[in-house]
Amino acid sequence: MYAVVKTGGKQYRVEKEEVVLVEKINANDGDQVVLNNVLMIGEGKKVTLGNPMINDAAVMAQVIRQTRGPKITMIYKRRRKNSRRKQGHKQDLTLLKIIDIAEKDGSKYYITPLVGSGLWGPIWGFVAFEKDCNTVFGASFDHKTETPGLGAEIRESFFEDEFIGKKILDENSSFVSIDVVKGGAKEGSYHQVDGITGGTITSDGVTNMLKTDLEIYNNYFKTIRN
């Protein structure tokens, strides 16, 4: 899947996991940002065009670092005035990594960015909730330095897909979050997913990240549910 987004007055074609340089976005290194101005989304032969933007579509990205473009030299010269001035300029830019592209027509979803710690470094992700602000519509996770084949598998679809349909509230509407369980989740549980074999510390990091960050967002969700 790819998307064409508009940010900073320019348009960019982006795909998941791609790194792209865009006009400066006011965010810190490691922050997650949501680009809502999506002009087009394509997947295979299917193409969706906006008018001018696509409703209920967004591109999630993480800021890798703030940087500057190459130096541009401008020379100002006044005819017959013996006047010449030289000026340089470097454009402020932001290097982004595209995490996910989301599209859903006609329905409202709430996307929450998450940040936590794994075994070797930071982990992060996005969880999208249905309009009840309780049921998970989708999840996306990533990391910086987790062990390949072990903790690094939090970014794989087999792990992310387990979160679909899970809930962060119990039957009494109390916040309980979602646990990543070593040895496997209880059958039929709405609040557990299977842990990653050999990636216990990273799995625990995801559990802590969900609990800490979603508890904060749940305070906001309460106002929507009411």
C-alpha cells in the first residue's frame, strides 16, 4: 500500500517502512506524528482519490531526526549599480519513517501513539480504537534495537493482528489494558495476547507501554463515551 500525503505545502508518495525527508515538522526526535492530509491511497490495482483529501485516512510516522537540506546560494545583482550580494540558505527538514497507512470510509476511529522501552532500547507503536473507545481496530509496533528473530518480532503482522478485537475495559467498564502473556493468552480473553517466544522482556515492555499510555488516553476516552 502507498499513499500521497501533503505536508509543508508539498506532496510526497510514501509506503510503509519507507524513510522520507519532508519540510520541517515541529516534533522531537523519536516522536510519532499523524499526517492527515492524504490525497491518494493505492493498493494493487485499487486506487482511492480524495476530493481533495480522503476522509478517515491517515499516515502514521515517526520522527527519526531534524536536519537541514543542502546549502543554496543566491546572488543578487543590481544592473548598472555595481551592486552584488551573495546569500546562502539551508532549509529545515524532518526525516520521517512511515509506520503505517490507514484508511476506513464512513466510520470514526481513534488512533493513540505509544512509547515505551524494550530489552535494548525504545519501542513504540499506534493502536486504533473503534468508536466505542474500547475495542481495538488495529495495532502497529516498532523498535530501534530489539533482538532479530526474538523481541524484534513485535513489528510483524502475526503479533500485531492478535490485538484486533481486544478490549481495554472489563465488563464493569473499568480500565484493565491488554497484557502480552508469556506462554500464551487465555482462550477467549479480550485482555490478553500471546507473548513472543524468547522475547519476554520486550513483551513485558509492550505490556507496560500499553498500560501506562492507554490509561492516560482512557481519561480522554471517558469524555467521549459519556
